[in-house]
Amino acid sequence: MKKTFFYLFSVVAMTACNNTSETENLTESDQPITTLRKSCPSEDIRAELLKSDAAARERYANIESAVNAFQGKVLADGSVDIPVVVNVLYKTSAENISDAKIAEQIAILNADFAGTNADASKIPTEFSGIKAGDTKVRFHLVKTVRKATTKTKWGTNDAMKKASSGGIDATTPSSYFNLWVVGNMGGILGYATFPESAGLWNDGVVIAAPYFGKTGATAPYNLGRTATHEVGHYLNLRHIWGDAACGNDLVADTPTQPSANYGKPTYPLYKTCSGTSRSVMFMNYMDYVDDAAMFMFSAGQKTRTQAVLTSTGARSGLRVY
């Protein structure tokens, strides 16, 4: 089990290990999308923010202090229904995802966060006692904004979130969950901002169109779980391996694991950390396995998501609608 407390110096230490950056590729030639392994740069982007922005580091520390003080009680109103704005940037008709596909993705989020997903029955007995079940988080679509573009490839520099750079400005990000759907992002399926970015102009989640929803999506990431994973980040969940060898995801009930898992592993999948060998929770939404192999949050992850959605939480603005 992992300790869930930490100090501000650990934040600075975490940011120091990131040495990568990416800018938007504006090349007009179409390139085929090839994804060998799932890639989610959300933690790297966060590390860059925390390394360069002292105010963000302070918000981060305050959020984690509030999470540690949260007693895990069900929210007073029973649940939080998050209003969603979907911003679609498209060059081709395939990238201009349909209203039906948007509704499909919202339904997948609702099922996964409520624990009513059909494959929840696959949760191993070892983990059934610590599954999140219903996180009490709901999602409903408020509006869809569409915009044609000539760009064939997007990066992670948030250009899709600015009208001035050919994107779509966020709709009141302090009160709405903004989700951008773009075309080709190379091998990147999506990325998200964490709660310390709550209300900022770039706050929200980005998903590449081939991995959005289920119908017609690209295997093996074709069950809408890219959005589930990225919304997990948006609600303060880290990668389950803590982005380090036997790292800390700040959740006590997720087994420590040495690295990300890929593909479609078979349970039990034994890994060793600190001399202890046990099966890891590869089926957790915050790992890197194929969509068909992930189907649960843990109770500790539920607590973290609820903590940022309380009336005093970093994402309390989402509760007003």
C-alpha cells in the first residue's frame, strides 16, 4: 500500500525529471496514424507547468492537502452532474464526429464512472472489495461547437484551445468541462489538464478523433476509454504506476507497480516492487492497457475525484448547473 501524503518539495522533485516538450506540427501533408502503444502526455505537460509556474505549484499543494483531509463521505447532494461542452475541430468528414457519436461517448463516461459498464463483471475477486463502484460523477452534454480547419496534425501546445491559432476558445472553463476533439495527433490518443488548471483558458481534455467513442473508432482503443482515462486526470487521478519505477499514484488501494502495462494482459499479472510480488491492477482505467482490458476505478480513486468536486474543491464550479 502507498502513502497518500506528501510535501511541496516532492512536487518540485517530480517536475525536475521532465525534459521533453512538443510543439504543434502545422505540416499540411496527411500522415497515416500509427499507434503501437498508448501514449498520454498529461503528466509530462503537468510537470512542465509545475516546473515553471510557482502559483500552479501552490494550487497543486493546496489541492492535495484538501484531498488528504477529505474523509471520503458521499457528496451532500448525492452526485455531481458535470456539464460538458464538446469542441470539434475537423478537416475531413470523418473528423467531424456526429452528434450520435458524442452522445455515445458521454454514455460511456457515465457508465464507467458509475461502475455500470458491462465489463465491470470482469473485476477479479482480489480487487472487487476495493472497486469504486459508483463514483457519483455524472456527465451531460450542454452544447457542441464545430469548426472546420485546414490543419492535418495537432500537438500538445493547446493550439486547439485558442481561436487565434485556429482552435476553439473554451466555454467558461470554470463552470463547464470542455472537451476538444481533433484529428491526427500522431501517436497521442489524448491529454488533459489537472485540477490546478481549473478555470484557466486551456482547462479541459483533448481527444484524437480516431479514439473518440466506440462506433468506427480505431482498435484497440475503440471502446471510448481514452476519454475515461483523460477525464480521470481532469478529476485529479494520476497514472496508476505514478510515472516512475514503482512510483506513487497517491492512492492507497492501488497496488504499486513498476511501470505501465500495455496490450491485453491476463490476470493475475505478477510484478515486483520493494521485494514484494503481487498481481497489479492492470485493468484500472489509469493504466495504459487496451480499452477492452480496462474496466475499473478503485475506491481510493473515487475519493480523490470526489474531493475536487466538493463545495470547496478545485472543481467546485462544475457543481453550479
